[in-house]
Amino acid sequence: MADYKIKVRRFQPESGQGPYWEEFKVELEPSLSVLDSLLQVKDREDGSLSVRCSCRAAICGSCGMKINGQSGLGCKTQIGEAQELAEKMARATASGPRTREAGREIAGDDERAQPGAEEAAPIIIEPMGNMPVIKDLITDMESTHWTKIRRVTPWLLPHGEAPEREYIVEPESMIDITQSMACIQCGACVSSCLSMEADPDFIGPAALAKAYRFVGDPRDAEGVERLHDLAEDPHGIYDCTHCFSCVDACPKDVAPMDQIMRLRRKAGEAGIEDPNSGHSHELAFVKIIEKKGTLDESLLLQESFAPGIKGKLVPSRRAIKEMLGSIPTAIRGIKTGKMRSLPKLIPGIHHKLPGTAQDEVQAIYKHAEEHNEEFNLYIKGDEGELAEIEAEENLETAIAAPAGEEAPS
Amino acid sequence: MSDQIKVAYWPGCVSRGFTPELHGSMAIVAEKLGIELVELDRANCCGAGVIAEHNQELADTLNARTFALAQETGLSMMNICSTCQGAQSECQQRLDADSSYRAHVNEALSGQGLKYEKDVNGFTNKNFLWLLVEDYGLDKLAAQVVRPLSGMRVGPFYGCYIVRPKERLGYGEHPDRDIYLEQVIVALGGEVVEYDGARKCCGFPVITMNRETSLKQAGTHVGDAIDAGADCLVTPCPLCHLNLDMQQPEAAKVVNRDLGLAVLHLPQLVGLALGAEPKELGMSKHIASTGWVEERLAAVPA
Amino acid sequence: MPTHDVLVIGAGLAGQRAALAAAEQGVSVGIISKVHPVRSHSNAAQGGINAALNPGDSWESHAFDTIKGSDYLGDQDAIEIMTKEAPEEILHLEHLGVTFHRNEEGKLGTRAFGGASAARTYYVADITGQAIMHVLYEQLMKHSDSVARYEEWFCTALAIDEAGECCGVVTRNVADGSMELFQAKSVILACGGNGQVWKPTTNALICTGDGIAMAYRVGAKLMDMEMIQYHPTTLAGKGFLITEGARGEGAHLLNAKGERFMETYAPNKMELASRDVVSRAEQTEINEGRGFPDGTVALDITVVPKKRVHEALREIVLVGRDFAGVDITREPIHIKPGNHYTMGGVKTDVDGRTDIPGLYSAGETACVSVHGGNRLGANSLLDTLIFGRRSGVDAATRAKHTDASKPSPKVLEDEDAMIADINSREKGSGRRVSEIKLELGQTMDAKVAVFRDEAGINEAIEIVARLREEAKTAYIDDHGSVFNQDLLGAIELGYMLDNAECTCLAALERKESRGAQYRTDFPERNDEEWLKHIDLEKTDDGPEISYSEVTITQWQPEARTY
């Protein structure tokens, strides 16, 4: 048993008060969870402390919350680990002025342990982000999470009559989409999503992972339609800022961002153009590296908005707007010497790789375009880990076998 | 010297493009620290996650080539860009996971006499930040400081690709990688500024796709750092630098407030503490004025 | 007053399946759940779902395994229906989009499971229940125009009209605390089991026997309430479940001496004997001093090929890592028998009908009885789906031919008064609700678990009676309207006490050992006297016991060995 201090961001909607912080002392095994600590408070001290929970085993998805600023499940975060993280973060910023608490200023007491103080830093527990708070740690998932889930037409749209028996499909395709199926709709990814923080209309990681579950499903007949829908929505797949927050937040290894990238890949393969110029940006990038080996940023901007037409541009209205929008930045860049000269902004002047290096890059393009293999780590697993275990086992056997004695423990 | 650090150095694209000051300042700092850089001038772009989104095998092969070039030198690899770190680690994870996939990818390199081999202990590719803390050492770094950044309030800004996903980025073995910037700031004599955005996204990846979302992110983080009393930000990622510094005036318009916060590349911050002058570190090439930082420093003679 | 032809209470697999089936009949359907539907405990069914779908397998074989597993207490007519209809249900789910594991030909693949004579368990990694439930929820979203969802509404009582037929339900909208009387022609209780009556349990916090208690309170009969399954592989402490799929994939059970002790208890089926058999074997090893000091034995998954673990047992790798700090691919994990499943419940016929017209029940809340004395692994999902669907269809058919009967406002007033009473108790006036729950759970786990005897059961009965008195004055801290979980917890305590009382009485009554009921004072099965169901009905003097026959079609009871 160990003592912990948890600091909970509370909100009691019927009190007439705004949100406030409240600290509780709890006593439990370090291997027990942050949810267990909250339930202990609820059971022993304050039954009004509100948190959705049910399974306690990371399968029902009820107890999404932020712990020390990180989105996840209360039941899956061990209190001992949460304590270590709280202390680590307190230590890291110990030299700095603490003008803000847990990243935001809200009313209430603020007795965070000072560096060198004897008392350990409290574990900070907040409701999920990117969602309205209803009461304490309970958020309104309906208006955010579920509305977005429903946005992606979340049911199978098979073609024609079902077969007499099962659909015959590639075994790996089922494992592949089972990664998305493993989603328990806890909302941790939505809570952590940095794109949604800036653009609340972003469809978001959970819904897009759900969308991949259908796009990747060989039984679904509307994959291309779905991709059009998700790519052409300005808040769709090309609105993801690729920050990996959802990957780390997900308690079930769904890796929503990976699914979003695969939606992009499939949309690209289907030749879908999007209003965000996401696909043309991607193509431009790929083309520049093929041609130059390293990135020529100025060329990227132009190619992203007016792909493939050299000299004679018939850019879209958005392209013109974006190009014009970048002019002040470019002028500032030239002024400071960041962009060395005007020619730097004109495609074709960027340096190339030395010698035959560029030919080597192009050979790689040829090979990869021919095969275009998507190695799926989720399906294949890491053979190295397997080998490591086998090696250990062999070693143990080798030690044990010759003398016929027990291996030293 | 036996403990002399020598690395195969991948500078990335942007340090030789829109942030030339990064490439220059790294060279200066390496010399001051006694780190020998063997530049991989034949290496190619990491793909920044964008090529992987187009054709995963292509990204994996391009980076396998870079790794193979590094392996030819017999040295560990160092990069100076969070995005390179993340994109390359992602490819390396796949390449290391499966020998038949690795063989397939190496097939494309065979014509060039190159081959990426999975080391027994794993091929090492570290951002300068990681190398500085894990291999060079904070104590040794602190001992090299000739101009402590006393009283300078620095906000760390990591860049997503170097902090997430933790599992892929070696946090199991090095759990403190997400507080190294803070540790470096302290070692250099500065003060850490705690603010909301340190490990958030600068918005750069969507600058061409959703300018508003992108600049709102950059503007918010810069604004938060200012509100928290920062004199400057420091970042190990030149792409973050583009959005936080080059786009700062545009970001200011989107978040509708005055900004104007210096954003330093990690080698620049280190260089200042080691006595290099702002000008030689290329700070005049920044968009957001570094004047305030220089004034602060002027009070501390090198 | 919200009105539907068919109202389903509970939105796990049975409830969602019932709602979809009823809606297909063209009636108006509402589905009410105290949690969001995808939070329901069907999620926890990891291992799979049984069906005799492979060539060479037969429903008869599946039925026989089920009957033998039930220790001949299962009703064979119901088991025949379940096993005959299983293949079609699997295909239906596959067509809806469940991502079932495939074999190399791309066809549905199976794994082995306990108590089964063939590999007939279809699965999605080890998230089968979750995968099926989320697909059904996809269908509920698709059919939102024909099924109204009331998510996070808590039911406190059933409404019975003057003719004695069920005509609605009283609910509390959890979000704002408003009370609402729903009207319906048919009501289906699919509220899950009562695992929270025991501590520890593999069951979620929401599994408080609500449906069983609500039905019992309005006079519906309960059956087989003594039959409580202890799962052989649960983590010590919090009771988390390690799927039977692990043993299906070849994992061994070892005692502290490293012996594969199932050789003694079930030399043929070994670890894949029926759950009651394996749980008793483990408990015997532990009781006789061959367990580990923490009161456990070990499950050794390291003997399963790593690749297979990666493919088929991902979830328990996470469970081991996150909740026990053990890498199950590298070392054995300590486990013990733990409360898991309610075989008994509201007595129904094969169409889910209870003895109250208009009131149906399905899934773990119900007792058809297909599981009898012991449920086979991977039969629970099947039970929920087959009898969920059949209840939905029959409830819709009834609704089409029945005139609406308006529930009396009195039932709503009673519930308002009940809640006002709880709210009126002053802090410190009695015990905390949580204390009573804890004592209840520990008592049941000590006295009414794997091994039982008369003295222990009687002790439990006394304690439950005392707790029932204490519950009347137990106080809560939260008196608000919005998400008052404290209040709901107090109401749930009432449900749990009803469940506990019925289980104790039935366990005391059955003076033999059969399935999950093992009486150390009556260690043998006694077909002569006890091949019958124990039914319980509420009277003013407490539960009244009666018996009903076990339906036997073609399988006569035999000695049960594995």
C-alpha cells in the first residue's frame, strides 16, 4: 500500500460554480489504477465524485480521462506510474516559473508541490479534452464523438445479395480491419487530437479509424464513395496534422493516425482530388524527391496547388489565394536571407544530390512503384521479438540439457 | 581522445533549404563540443511521413538507403530534425521487424552496392538532442558553458515526431526523452518556461492543406509561451521552426494577437551558451526578432 | 409518455439483437440502457461463439456437449433450438460485417474451446464479444429510424396493468435525473447478469442483476439461481478474465510444483474440460496446499507459439501487461477461479416469454435454460443472439396483436417516492452504500462460491438479511439530478440483495452436487431427486420455492467425465 494525492478537476453543474480543483488522499497498491483511486474516493469519502466506468479492464471504454495531461483510460493507468510521471514532469519544469497549472488557468486552490518540498507532486486528473464537460470527469460524448462517428456512415454497405455462406476474403484483410475493430469508442484519441483542438470540425481520429474499418473491408462495396466523401470534406482525412497524439492515447493499439494515412493512400490510389490539395501536395512531394533527392520547399508550394503543369498554370481559385497568401512570408524570408535570393523561389534552381546519387534514388522509385508493398506490422508482428524469445529458450535448454540439471535461476 | 564522438550526420532537407542557419549553427556547435560530423551528402529526404502516405515501401527503401550509407561509415547516425527522427524511426521499425521484408527492400539497393543490415543491438539514429543528453552528457555539456543563459526564460518545443509514438521512439529504454529539452535548458543555465504547447503540434504538416488550422496551432503555442513569460522557444525541429518562426506574422493574424517571440534551433541555444555570437549562429535569418534574446545575452559576457 | 410497441431494456448483445429483430417485424422499437450500448458487458466475451458450421460437425454434437456441460440440467428442447440455429446466426453476423477470423482459404476459421468435442468456436482475435456488439451497434445506428435509442437511461421498475400484463417501465434519465414512464406492449429484459453480487468478479460494475430483480419484484419466476459459474482463469485481486481461448490455443495449467494437475482431474480433455470441472480442480489444488502463496495456480501461455499469441490472443497480452505486470509470452501468469456468469435468471420459454404476459427476457438475465448447471465457453454469446432474436420476433408479434394498455401513473409515483426516501437519509444515519456492497460481495465469495455447504450458505443468508435491513437506511452523498451515480448505486444495491437472497436459497435447497453447485455435504450428483429446476417466486413472505421438470429429448443423463 502506498499513499497518493490525486488532484481532480471537478465541475458540479448544479452548484452554480465554475470548475475547481480538489485534492484527495488515497491509499492503494501501486499496481492498482487511477480509476481505482477515484472509486476509493467515491466509496469512502465523496459519492458525488462522478466518473463513467464499468469494466475496470480497458474493454468497455467508459473511463476516458486526462491523467497528468495525457489522454487515456483511468482503469488502464496504474497509479504508481501516474505518480512517477507527475513527479517527472514536476521535476522537468522545476527551474521555471509556474504560472500555469496543468496547462490551464482555472479557479481553485493551487498547492502544487514546489521543487525540494517534501510532498510529492499530485497526480492531475481532468475530464477529456475536445468535448464539453457535463459533470466532473463525465463529458458529452454524444455531441462530439458519436456525432462524428455517425458522420462516416458507420455500417457495412455490401453489394447485392449476401452469399449463401460466408464471404470469402483474404485472411489478412480481416486481421487488418480488426485493428480498427479493436476500438472501444472511449474517446481518448479524440480528447488528445491536436487537429481537433484547432479545428473542432475535423472528423477526427476515432471516426476516421472507424471509416477505415469499412474502406479496408473487402465486403464493403462503397469504398471509393467513402474515400471521396472523406477526402472531399475539408475537415476530412487531409485535416489530420500527423501529430501521433491519437496513437499514444489509444488504449487498444488501434493507431488511428495510421488508419488515416492508409485512407489517404487509398484515396490517392483512387485518384481522388481534394479541396485541401492534400493529394496534390503528396504527389508534389513525392515527385520532388524523385527529381531532386531532397526537398525543395519553394517548389513544393507551387506544385501542391498547380500540379503537373509546367509554365502554363491554370491554378484553381484556392491555389491563387494560397500562392498569394505565401508572398508576404516569402518576402520576409528573402529580407532576412532565409531564402537566399529570388531564384530560390523559382523551381529548378535547387541543388541536386552529388554524382550518381540521384540515379540511385530514381532506381528506388522504380522498384518501389513496381511492388508498392505495404508491410503491415499489426498483421505480421515483429519477428525479432519472436527470435529473441526463441533464442532465450534455446539458451535455457542448452544450459539445462548437458548436465541434466536444473538451469540456474 | 577515446571518448570523442563521431557520427554519420544526416542534416535533412530543411536545414539546407529554408533554415540554413540550422545547418550552420550545428557545424559551429559540433566543433565546440568536439563532435565530429561525417556528413551524409549523398543521402536523400526521409519522406517526412508524406512519402509513406503515398507508397510505404518507397519511404522504407529511401530511408534504408540512408541507413545503409550511414552503416558504410561504420558510425552511428545523427539527425537534427524531429521529423527526420520520427519518419526514419517509423521506417526502421518496419525494416527491423521482418527479415524477408528487409531482403525485399535491400533488393532495390543492391544495384548501388548498398545494404541495410539490422544490427544485433539495433541501428542507432539519434537526434542531436538525444545524442547530447545520452552520449555527450549533461554534466559535460554544463562544463562547457562559458556564457550561462542566466535569467533567460526558454520554452521547449519538441515537435511531435520526436515525442510520439513513445513505443517506437525508444521511450522504453529512455523514458525521459520527453524532458530532455528542459534538462538541456537547465544545463545551459537557463530557466524552463512551462506552457501548454511544449509537446503539441506546430501545425506545419497541414500548412498547405488547411492553413487556418495550421497557423492557429502555431499562433496559439507562441502566444501561450509569451503569456507564460518566455523570452524564446527552442526546438530540435526545423519544420516546427518554419511554422513557429517563418510563419509567425501570419499566425499572429490568425490568432488575432501580437506575437513576436524568438524561436531558436537547438544548436543555436547550445551555441549561445558555448559562447558563439548570435550572428554567426544565423539568428539574423529568423523572421521573429531575436533582439530581446541578444539583449539578454549581452548582459552576460561570453 | 414515450410509447413503443416493443421496449428492450439493456443494450448488450441480447438487447441489441432483440431490438433489431423486433424492428425487422415492422413495429416501433425503443432500446433503453443505463450505459451507452457499447459499454455493455458483452464486450468482455473474448474467446468466441460456438456453432456447428464446419463440414463434419453437427448440431447434435454441439447440443450433446452443451447438455453434458450443463450436467444434464439444461433443457434439451431449448438447447436443440440454439444449436440448430447457431450456424445461420454466425452467417448473419458475418454478413453484417463481423470480422471473423479466416482460415487460409478465406473461409471462417475456428478454434478449440472447453468442453467441446470439435473445434467449433468462431472468433475475432480475442475480442469476439466486442466485435459482434460493435457491429450490432453499427446496425442500430443504421436503423435509427426504426429503433429509438435511450442511451444512459436507468430503469427502476416494471409497470404491470390490471390484467397482470407488462405494459411499460419507469426510467430515470441519467443525464438530467428526470423520471419517465414508458409505455410498451412488450418489454424485453436483457440486462445481463449479477456478477457484482460477488467480489471479486470478472463482471463489470454495471452487472448488478437489475433485470432479474425487476422481473422478480413483479412476480416473474426465477430459475437455476444457484448456478453461478466460477471461471477457471481470472487474475487474483481484481478478478480480470483471461480468456478460455488461451487454453483453447494450448496453454497449460500448473500448480506451484510445476505439475500439470489437470492430468488428475480430466485426463482426456485436460485444460479443456468444462469450466466447473477445471475451477474445482484448481480450487482443490489451492486448498490442498499445492497452489502459490497468493492463493493461485499458474496459466502457462508460453507454450503457445508466439506468432499464434500475436494473432489470436492480443488482448490478454495487454491484460497481462497492464493489469498483472506480466508478459504472458514469457512467463506463466497466476490465476484462480473467479465469479463469472449467472446461469440462472428469469425463467423463460424458448421465445423469451416469462410467466408474465408481455414480459420477455433474454441473455444472461434469462434462464431458458440452455446452460443448466454449467455454461460451456463460447455458448454465452450464442445464447444472447439466438434468444435475443427469438424474443424480439415474438415480442413484436405479440405487439401486433395486442391493444395498448396505459401504465398507471401510480408506478411512477412509487418510484419517485423511493428516490425521495433515499435522498432524505442524512449523512451518517446509516452505513455507506459502498460498505454494504463490499460486505455482500465478500460474503458471497466466501460462502456461495466453488465449494458450498449448508452451514456456510445459512451464514450467508443471515448476513444478506442483515444487509437488507441496513440498506434501508444507507445514505448517499450526492443529491443532485445530473448524473447522480450515487443514487443509482443505492438502487442497484437493492437489486443485488434480491439476487443474492435468491441464489442463497436455491443453493441451500439443492442438496446435491451438479455443475457449478458443489455441496461438500452432498458431493454426488443425485438424478433421482434433483434432476429438476429450482424455481423461485416472490411472495409477501419472501421467496417461494417450487420445481420444474428438466426437458429431456434424446440425451439421457450419464456420468460426466472429461
